[in-house]
Amino acid sequence: MITLLNLEKFYGPLPVIRGVSLDISKGEVVCLVGPSGSGKSTLLRCVNNLETLNAGEIRLDGERVYYDASPKGLKPHSQARIAAVRARLGMVFQDFNLFPHMTAVQNVMEGPVQVLRIRKEEARQRALDLLKRVGLAERHDHFPDELSGGQKQRVAIARALAMKPEAMLFDEPTSALDPELVHEVLSVMRELRNDGMTMIIATHEMNFAREVADRIVFLDDGVVVEDSAPGQFFDVSTNPRKASFLRSLSRG
């Protein structure tokens, strides 16, 4: 469903993503793990075109998206064409990114009304149904500053789902949460996995990755070091960089 071919991303002279290639099938859950600064978040942002690639190719259902190759490098598609592709990929960020002046239900309605041009009555019902799905039906009229971190992130998930995406991208969705609130968000993500949603998840939650992932991709210094099933990934490793990473997590 999603194909990444030799992606390269630089910030000035600094390489952040270096030759990353991945295939993600429909219904597959792929967890991106690795130390801070390894390129996980940047890779996700490239998949959703929030970062501009320096080289490489992204395909969605076989169609090249965002850019075409040209003699002068990558040539961007039109903004309308890019927006249409991004609407197919829901994105959930570390820091929620909710509109503070809107209630939970208004936040979830906004995309369908403004982007998909759905009638407000229909969008509101869709939003209420999704807030119920993530356990927030009774908080639909609350503003973000009246919600806990876990509740805000569940609103953010509902907001992404309101666009009826074909896949979901999660950028360390629990990293800004207190430990006791993490389970609220992970339980919603488990339900999405059980429903067959295609997901790419950047995470430090190793137990969660072990439980839900079909594959775990270990990134270090912008390079894919290992791409394997959870059982193989967590076995004794001959790769010293991965072994060091797992030891650091167990000490934490």
C-alpha cells in the first residue's frame, strides 16, 4: 500500500534520512523504533509531505505521490494533488495540535467540513460517533484545556479518523503523556489494529510494539538497521547498536 524508495532528507548539510526503503502492506502495522534523533519522526513527516524530500520516491497504492523526477531533481505535484493524497493518510502528533478555541467535537468536525466539504450536520454526527468510539462521548463539548493529555490525544485520533484515512501515521503519540495516561491512547490504537487499519507508528513503547506490530523497523542515524517480526527483533541480537538500544530501555 505504501512504498518508500531510497528516501533522502537533509537539513542543510546534515543527513537525517539516508536511503530508507520500506514496503507497508494494507492492514499491516509497522512500528518505527530507535534512539532519539534516529530519524523516526522525520521519516513519518516525509510520508505525509510535512517535510520536503531531497531524493527518493513515495508511492501510495502504486502511484507516485508528492513529486516526480526531473533533470533538476524532484518536481512537486500541485498543491491540490498533494492535499488529496494527504487526506488519505491520517497523522497524529506528539503534542496533539488541537485548536484551543474549539471544543472536542468542533476539532473533529473541522477537517470534514473544510476539506471534504461535508455538511455540518453530517460532520457533527460523524464526530460524535468517533468521540464515542475513543471513549469521550461525554466530553464532546469540552475545550482542550479542560481535557487531560490522554483525552486530548484521543480527540486527535478521532480528528484524524474523521477524514476516513486509508492509513494512520503516529508520531510517538504517548511521549507527552504522564505514564498513567498512556494506556488510554494505546487501547484506542489496539482497537484500530484489530479493525485492520494500516498504521506506521514511531514509538518508544516496546511492550506495545511487541504486542501490536507485524514488523518492527529499527532506525539509527537515519538508516534502517533492522526490519523484522517482533519475535525475531526481541531475540538476542548480534547487532551491537540494537542491543545497546534495548539495554538502555531496560535500564530506564
